[in-house]
Amino acid sequence: MQDPSSSRQNIPWFNAQSSTHHTNNPDTFTSTSPSFELLENGTLSHETDAAQASVPYAEGTTIDWHREEAAERERKRNLHAQSGLRGLMAPILDSARMWLVIILTGIGIGIAGAWLDILVKWLGDLREGRCAHNLFYNQVACCSGLDPGEVCKEWQTWSEYFGISSILGSSLLQAWVYTSLAILFAGGAAVLVVTYAPYAFHTGIPEIKAILRGYVFDAFLSRWTLLIKALGLALAVASGLSLGKEGPLVHVACCMAFLFARMFRLKYNESQKRKLLAAAASAGVSVAFGSPLGGVLFGLEELDTFAFSNEIDVMWRGFVTSVIAAVSLQWVDPFGTAKLVLFQVTAGSDTWRAFELVPWLMLAVIGGLVGSLLIRLNAAAAVYRRNSSIHEWPVLEVVGFSALTATVCYLVVFLRVQSSELVSNLFQECDPIKGDFHGLCNPTAVWRNVFLLVLTAAVKVLLTAWTFGMMVPAGIFLPTIAIGACIGRAMGILTQELQRAYPAAWIFASCPPDPTVRCVSPGFYGVVGAAAMLGGVTRMTVSLVVIVFELTGALSHVLPIMISVVVSKWVADALGKDGIYSVWIAMRQYPWLPPSEYRDQGQIAGQIMKPAHDLIVVVDDQTTSLKELLDFARKHGFHGFPVVSGEMLVGFVVREKLRAHLERLITEDVDGALNETQQWTFIKSAARANPELVNLSSLLDEAVLQLRKEVPLQLVVNMFQKMNLRHVLFSQAGKLTGLVTKTDIVWLVTAHLPHTGALAGEI
Amino acid sequence: MQDPSSSRQNIPWFNAQSSTHHTNNPDTFTSTSPSFELLENGTLSHETDAAQASVPYAEGTTIDWHREEAAERERKRNLHAQSGLRGLMAPILDSARMWLVIILTGIGIGIAGAWLDILVKWLGDLREGRCAHNLFYNQVACCSGLDPGEVCKEWQTWSEYFGISSILGSSLLQAWVYTSLAILFAGGAAVLVVTYAPYAFHTGIPEIKAILRGYVFDAFLSRWTLLIKALGLALAVASGLSLGKEGPLVHVACCMAFLFARMFRLKYNESQKRKLLAAAASAGVSVAFGSPLGGVLFGLEELDTFAFSNEIDVMWRGFVTSVIAAVSLQWVDPFGTAKLVLFQVTAGSDTWRAFELVPWLMLAVIGGLVGSLLIRLNAAAAVYRRNSSIHEWPVLEVVGFSALTATVCYLVVFLRVQSSELVSNLFQECDPIKGDFHGLCNPTAVWRNVFLLVLTAAVKVLLTAWTFGMMVPAGIFLPTIAIGACIGRAMGILTQELQRAYPAAWIFASCPPDPTVRCVSPGFYGVVGAAAMLGGVTRMTVSLVVIVFELTGALSHVLPIMISVVVSKWVADALGKDGIYSVWIAMRQYPWLPPSEYRDQGQIAGQIMKPAHDLIVVVDDQTTSLKELLDFARKHGFHGFPVVSGEMLVGFVVREKLRAHLERLITEDVDGALNETQQWTFIKSAARANPELVNLSSLLDEAVLQLRKEVPLQLVVNMFQKMNLRHVLFSQAGKLTGLVTKTDIVWLVTAHLPHTGALAGEI
């Protein structure tokens, strides 16, 4: 057995045979999802067959899709092979249980999303006042049932409640309650997260993406995380911090699916589990945006759920879960509107004019630039936090920053309201009947409004850059939409003002001649601005357009949205190729492979391959003892080892399987027939030739994929992306020449990013 | 050089190294798409480098994705590598040209689809009468501008026009014109197709599916096919044959993209071309159903466009093309409604009752059974036609069958109207204001209506089963929808009648007590029936639900649609696993691999592998002459040959490349330095050792993927599906053990289907 003298040992990424270098919280990592264990049914006689025995993956490793799929195939075959009625019913029951979990997850996340909305609305309104006849009513519920024009007396601001009439006194009290409750809510969320479920912080989408592609991280989906993420999310959103609920809802949906799967004892293995999680993630997006189709497409595009399976089933399950979740949400009807959409957009003018493409293209460019800036600021903030002492005091950080946020926001009217309310109003066209939102439609206050909107956007960029990464559940979608909507509305107001000032200019010739008819619809500029900003931050395309499209409804308005999304993506891509989720994945160093096409510059696989003489391999020379082999398996932490005989490649053996088998062999050896010093072989023919040797050939994975090292690098990356491989062995004329693991490929593809690995192993 | 003594020679599928066994029309097959040739720019100095020279594929072969992708990478690198401004502009121009083609295709198919609708409506109405003031107006256009209640006098039936007043005379004249024009239109379509473009017949979707997965079939996309398919489609639909325009529109869109790509001299290779066609296909569906999202999802699910690339770009391009096509269609506005939807559905009651699930489930089961029956009848009809003398007289067949269709249809009122009009009315709820469609809403004629609807469905099943496969452009979607709508409406009427008869029964307790309020909406039953029938025939899931969903609009109604689609698919799957397109692909024996997961029964690759001793290989023993090698390359029609030295695998050489290189070597050998009898080698070290040998190593593809024959069969199928491979070599300790080609895998996966290969090589 040879030991490597690798000169690359100091680069963590080249400890590539194993992915266990993530030093995660040991407490939460001891449970390894017992209910997902494969083939716990002893009657299937797999306990005795070493080659079939399943080995649970340790947290932080990457699953072997090929092995998992083979195990699933074996499980299905065994289900069908049972005799009599059992053989007939078992597969149906198996499938029915899966669908039960999917339907329950859909219903669960729909209801959870609805109640979250209700809770947030109530907590948020509580910061401004209370309902006289019932503390648990929010402002809308409290004032419902009034005639138009009637003033709502049931809803009291805190100063009214405490009977303070002086203007200074009431202002101070309002500001004090507003800020205190913000601190209380945010601090509460942080305490919950830090104490009970550290994985409940942040958006969760980077982790979900990594998990879906094979990363093992069951603690991220525990029931505590579910509870704390949902509760903490409500508190965090209500606190007025610059964050949204969209990403965390996806995480909550995945936790829910995991919980239900355990509850109904779905005996899924790791690859099946991921297909279930993919469906749940789609449902999360469906509920977050009220858009079931957007959810499916988000699953396809951003979560890349299609990549790990060519089964149309995955898409179908995602679709069913999304629809059920959306219907459940509509059934609870949190906003009392019987509508799914978050932000009702008034159709405004049914048509748009060609000259409007100019401001929209400007918005797209601004969206790309600001989106790219936000990503950079956010990454810089995260790295700074990690390397400073702030990292030691997460709750204090949240409390301090929420105090700062509340104070700053109380001063600017557009910042003071809840983000969702702000966006909702920015997307509305001005309509004298509906009333004016804080003077937004006042034609004499154009410059004040533009200034306030730009200020709001700028402050929100700074606040969001720091907030997204604190120890509270936090999504990036809503703040991004709010920033974009502010910029867009400002641009819309300016364009409208220009058109009103020069109605006869040739560029405005397509406007209706009647000056009372609106030509420019600033509300729709807000939508375009939001789409552009989202494009710059997330770099999504189809799913983004679909989600925004479902907000507006008019097909003719898809064209401008599409143009703004794609231009903003181009601009942002020129400044840095990856969206915010990819940047976070790289910073936290999850073994995730971007689905985008990798183009090499003529390199071959040999250039990134770990050559054979640097590899730790099992040498099958039939001279070493079982004891030595066991020691070897215990000593090296890698996932597995190539087995060679001389220089010839024999196969690959998984370490855990080898260790478990050897330990069983040695401890069960009661009659002393098997000696620790006995020699062994993996080669069938050698075992046959020499019956003295212990035959380990059943452990060997002979069916290994072999490549030549002259293969273009692009092809190797492509194979890892599409086949979800864990490693590939290279050989030349039967001799082992090297090994490439997924980790090597991830390193290759993400090395260019700034801050790669800066947050690895955090928490 | 060894020759095989294969015992499987008589099975056509085992001539597996080559796919050229499709004996297609030699006339149309001589052109091999010159504008798609790779690297025609001589400055790139590839003409001299034999290893890089591109070889056009012959029609009927399968492309090598791996090679095409490598060539595209090389082309991109060369574009960027040009010096100065050219290096800066060339990639931008390249991309701009691609987008131009995409946008033009979108606009083109949108306008073509709109004009097709107008043409069909006019031709169809012409069968019943004419517009008095302008022959070129259809009935709606002719009668527009009337006040409600006013009778349209401008539109004259033919008997009115010719002034025939006797009832018998007018009936006979009407029937005669109706039938004659039907025969004229259908016959015209058949003559056009048979004379000018035989590939314009049928739906085109099976061929598009095969092309997208790598089948080379450029004649299918020629400009003649485009023209004839569009014209013939209008004639065929107007003739009243039981066919629709949806599938053929996808074909037309692909022809259009191909035409524009040639026009703008897009120097795309085969893999890039397919990505363009995928976008066009989505646009075709988008126009056919007025549903851009349905188009993208159809592309993903049915055409499997995602499988050949992990680039999100493919999805994005499809989405952009779909939206542009839909907007263009809306702009032309063929129905004058400013709406995209084909069949406006009245929302009916906003809610549905639990007891309705019973009739809906029955509809789903019926849809699955009838759908499966339709597939079987259609396949049987196609096989019968092929083996009988009908096959020799395609135009006569169309004329005769259209006469039969017209005669039968003229007798039943629901069959006489155009299918789209029938479906549109079946989906409408009864509304006294809108008038009654041929007595459908007459409450006293329940049994008459149910009988007529079931009769209509039954006749349409028989007519469609024969029509889909005649020598006219024909889609299966609309007839399927019509059959389903008839059955669904009949079920709805029965349910409504039952509820009205027993309003107090406990099962109807959830209905409103007021008997004048409608409880059951028969129109929506029509939608459910159509969805179920489509599910049974096409076996689509997500895209089907989305397309039907966009017809109804109400989210709460997605649940019943979803349930009916999935139940109908289950029922139909139990009776035969493949949808109608898969059955046709198998019958015509295209090298297409279903994307569904293949599960082996424990087999290994070795069991389907063509073993080494049966393969025709190039033996590199440095003793044969160039002449002999050239003769060898000319003699064997395979795509390429493994090169072995002794038993050791050296690499793979593509036949066309080898032949072209050898011919150049021998003909260019003016000074006689190179002798035909000279010996050669592919092995670099051998060439270095012996300078006498002609070094052919630049032709060799060393970077071959090698597997061991112990690999599970499932993994091999999976690799072919996901990596789009053309062949895989098997080796053991460096020795060639065998070869598996895509054709073998296709055979393996489709062998179970009835009638596999029954229509191979037709036309």
C-alpha cells in the first residue's frame, strides 16, 4: 500500500478523494436520517450480502448517484418480486405513499405560506398601532366593513391608544414603539435561530441547490429548522429588516417534504429523496409568488431539477405539488382578495409606445449595474463579517442592525411602510378614485418623489447588502423587487413629466393627442425596473419572466419585461458571471456544479487529473493481511479506493463498505477459521486459483467508467454535470493513470469567483 | 482486416455500426445543407489538417454530438482568436445573426399561423355558401357590423345564391357543393404533397423528435416542404377531414427556422442547428394553441429539447421565440377578438362540487381507453395501408376517403361543422343570450343530444384512425380534443339531468337549493373530457395541463384537469406504454431514444454488445498498404471503425474522414514519393520508430469513452440518453471487447412495441 507524497496536499481542494473537509457542527451531524435508509427490511436478505449492503453517507459528503440509482432499481425489483398479493400491492402502496407525501407537502406549504402572510401583516401593523376591539386583528381586518369614505376609528395608533395629543409626544412615542418592536422581532428571530437551528438563517436556496445535486446535508432539513425558519421568518419580515420571505419559503417546503417522508416511513434512498425535495422546492416558489408555473420553471432553471433525472416524473411531481400548494393558498385566502397575485397590477394602458423602449433599456442597464453592485457589496459584507469579531456576536449584530434599519427607515416615508406594501403601490397606476399613496401621484411633487424613490433604492441596496447573511431567515427577492420598483417608478415619473412638458415633441407623436389621456404608465415602469433588478441579481431568465408576467397578465407586456431581463442579465454578466446564489455557494464551498456549459481552452483531462502515483490505492498483490487492509481502510478518510494489481486497474472499492465487511468478518470469526493475518484478494480468478485467500470480489465495483486522459476537459465536465458522477477513473491500456472527483471539477469551475471558500465550514 | 461472420446479419438492427439502412428517396437526399457546413472559411487552415476536417453527414445517419460539440467549440475559439476589430466583432455578429433568425422565425410562424386560420375559415365557409358583396369574406367577416338580433342577409347559402327554393333541390345542392369542395380541397392537398413534397404529409412531430435527437433528415426541412405543408394544411383542414393543424404547424415552424438560417448563412453545425430547431418547435406549439408557456413546456416534455444540452440558453431561446410568435399572432388577430385563446371558455360556476369527481374520473377512464384504442386503430390502419395496394394510390385514397368523410359528416349536424367550431361550442356553457348551438342546450332534447354526441365521437374515432397517416398534412390534436369534448359534454348533460331529476338526493346536497342556479356546468365537462382524451393519446402531462389550463384560466379548475390527465394516462399506459408519436417513431424506425427511464432486469452491457470478433475493425499491424486500407474504407458502409493493434484498442477512426484523407494522399501524390503500396500506422510511437510508415495518427480519435462489459445495461442506456452518444467501445485491460451503437440501444428500448419498423423506409 503506497502513500502519496502529494505536493498539493496543502490545497484543501486537492484532498479530493474525500469531501469530508467541511467541519460542520458535530452535534447536529450525528443523526443520519434513519428513515431514509435503504432496505431496512431484513427479509430481503441484503444484510448478509456485502456487495448489496447500503452504507449511509456522512454529512458533508456527496452521494454516488450511480450507486443510488442501482440500489433503487434493486429495491423496485424486490418489491415486485414478492409473492402473491404482497407482490401486487407493495408497488402500489409504495407509489401511493409517495403521492401522499407530495400532496401533503403541497397542502402544508400552501397553508403555511398563507398563515405566514397573516402573521406578518398583523405583526407589521402592530408596530404602528392596534385594533381597538381585538388586538389580533390587523389594520385591514380591523377596518373592514366600512362604507366608502367613512373614516376607520377602530384602528388606533399607539399615541391615540395612550391618549397622547401633543405632536412631539405622539411622534416620539410612535417612533419609539416602531423601533422597539423592530428590535424585539428581529432579536427574537436571531435568538431562535442561534439557539435552536443555526441552519435556519439566510435564504436556504444555495444549500437546496447543493443538496439537490447530491450534497448530503440532512441537518439542514430537520424539523427544528422547519419550525424555527417559519417562525423566525415571520418575525424577521415583520421587523422591517430589508429581507423577503420567498427564498426561505422554499427551504420551509423542503423541510416539510422531508418531515412528511419520515412520518410516512418512505424508504427512499438519497437519489429518490432528492426528487421529492425538488417537487417541494417548486411548491415553495409557487406559494411565495402565487405562481404555480413560475414554480415549475424556477425548479427547472434555477434549481436545475431536471439535470439529475431524465424522468418526466420529476417535472410532473413538481407541477402537481405547485398547483396543490397554490390552490391551498387561494383557499386560505390570506389577503381576502380571492386572488393569488401578490401585487395586483392595474393593466394601465393596454399598449405601449416604441419611444418607451429607451427608458426601459436604461432601466435594464441600471438594473444590471445595481444588481451586480448588490452582489459584490453583499459578498464583501459577508467576508468582512466572517473575518471580524462581529461574527462572534450574531444576536447583537441583528439587534444593532435592526435598530439602525428602523431608525433610518422611520425617517423616509417609502422606507417606513412594509416592502410588500411599497411594491404593491409602486406597481399601481395613479387613479384618483383609489387615493394617493403618500403623495406618489401628486403632480406638483415630481422632484420630491423622484428624490425620495432614488434615496429609498440607495438605502435599500446598502441595508440589503448587509442584512442578507445575518443570523435571521432572509430572502433576497422582495428587497430586490423593491429596489427595482423604486428606480423604475422614478424613471416612469420622469418620462411622464417629460412627455407632459413637451407633448408636441416628435418623439411623443405616438401619444394620444388628448392630454387628459395617460400616455406613459409609471406603474408599469416599476414592474420593468423590478424585472431588470431581479435579472441583475439572480441571473434567471425564463422563470423570472414568467413570474413577473403572472403579475401583469397582459401578453403584450411580456416583450418589454423579456427585453429588460435579458439586457440586465447581459450587463450584469459582463461585470461578473454569477448570480447571488452561485456566489454564496462558492463562498460556502458546497460541492455544486453550475449547469452552464463549460468550455475549455483546449485542455485535456490529464491536466486536472490526480495522477496514479499520487493516489491512495489498494494494491491487490495477495501478500497483505486482512488486518492490514482494515487498518488501511480505517486510516484513510476517502470515499473509496481504486484497486490495482501491479499497475493494472482491477476496480473500485467504497471505504465504508470495505470497513464494515472486514469488521464483520473479523468479529464474527468465532471458530477461528478466519485469521486476521489471512491474505485476501479482490480478483475472482485469483481467489479461484488460491482457495487460501479471502475472496473480497463481491465488494468490488468492477463496472467502473474509464476514460483516457487525452479526453477534452469539456467532455469530462459535461459528464459530471449530466451523469451526476462522483468520480471517474482514467486508464490507458488497462493501467490506472489517474482519478478525477467531483470536487476537482467544482474547484475547476468555481475557482475564478472572488471569495471562493471564504465562508467554508461556517456555523 | 477481419470480416464478421455474424449470425445476426439478417436482423436489420444489428447492422448497427451504420445507420444508413433507411432507403429514402434518392432525389431529395442529394443536397446536404451546404450552408450548415462547418468552417468553410479557408483562412482557418483546417482544410489541410485532416484531423479537423469536417465531414458532412449523409441523410439517414445519426450525428455524433460529441464531435459536433467539439467542432463548435473550435469554431467559437477561432472567432474570438481573430485579430483586431474582427476578433471583437465576429462573435457579436455571430450571436446577432442567430438572434435575428430566432426573431424572424417567431414573427414568421406567428403571421403564418394567423393567415392559415383566416384561409381555413374562408375555405371552410365556402363549402356552405358565399358572401354576397365579396367572395373573399368568410361568414363572420361578411356579417360583421350588424346590430344584435338583425339577420345577416349578406351571407348566402349556395341554394340562395343560385335561387333554388325547393327544399329538396336546395338540400341536394348544398350537400353536393359541400362534398365536392371537400373532395377538391383534400384532393388538391394530396396532389400537392405527392407531387412536390412527400415529406409534407402527416403531423411531422415524430420526425422533428428524431431530428432533434440527432437524426439527419434535411430534406424534411426543405423550402418546398415548408410551402406545401402550409398550403396543403389549409386545404386539408378546410376539406373537413378529421385532422387538425397543431402538429403540422410545428413542422412548418422548423422548416421556417431552417430556411432563415440558410438565408442568413448561419454557419451552424449539426448540434447548433438542432438547438435552433428546438426553439422553432416551441414557437409552433405556441401559435397552434395560443399558449407561449405551453409551447416551452411542450418543447421540454414532448420534444425533450432539454436533453441534448444543459444550456439554459436553449430554454430561453424557445421562450423568446414562443412569445414573439404569440405576440405576432395576436397582432394579426385572425379571429378579431384580440384574444389568443382558440376556445373561449365561459368560467361557468367558479367552484365545483366533490360529487363531480365521480363523472370526471369516469371521463378520465374513458379517455384513457378510447385514446389507447385510437392509437391501436391508427397503427393497424397504417400497417394495413402499407401492405395493401392502397399504398400505390395515395391521391385516390385521399379523394375517396374525403368523399366518405363528407358524406357521413353531412348527415350528422355536429360532424358537419368545422371541428374547431364544434369544440368551441361544446366548451361553452348554455346561455340563453348567446343562442343555442344546434339544439345543444335544449332541455327537452337531452337523449337526442347525448346520442348525437356519442355518435359524433365514435365516427370521429374511426375517421381519425384512418385519416392520420394519409398523404395530407394532418395533426392529431384537434380531432382528439373534439372526440373528448363530445364524450365530456355528453357526460355533463347526463350529470346535469340526473341532478335536475333528483335535486334532493344526498349526493347533490352541495348544490345551491335554488333550481334556477346552475349546479353542473356541462361545458367544463367537455374540457375535462378533452384533457382526458389528449392524455390517453399523447401521454403528455405538464404541457398538456398547461395548454388546457390556459383555455380555462381558473386556477381552481386546474385540479380536475390534472386529475383527469393523470388518470387517463395511467389507464392508457396499462394498455400500451407509448403515446401516438412514439408508436409512429417506432413504426418508421427512426433512431430515437425515449427519454423515459429504462430499467434493466439485471442485464449487463455485454449481453447486447456486438462482440469484438463480430466487428469490422482496422488492424494496425503495419503490414498492409494504403491502397488496401482505402479499399477497406470504400467497401464497408459503417460510420467508422475501431482501430486495434493485436488485441489492444488503439482508437476509433471515422470512415468518411479516413477515405477523404487517403484519396487526397494518393491523388495529390504527384512526385511519386508516396506509393499506393506504402504501409501505414495510426500509432504515433510506431510512426516515430519507423519513418517509412505513413503516419495516420492525426485521423485517430484517441479520446474514446471505454466501458467494461460488466456495466449494468441501465447505465449504458442512461449514458446514451444523456450524453447523446453515437457509440461506446468496450474494453477489458486495454483489449477491445465490443461495441454498442445508438441503433442497438434504440432497438433494445423499442423492440417491445407492436409494428416496430412496419413503415421503415416508406416514401
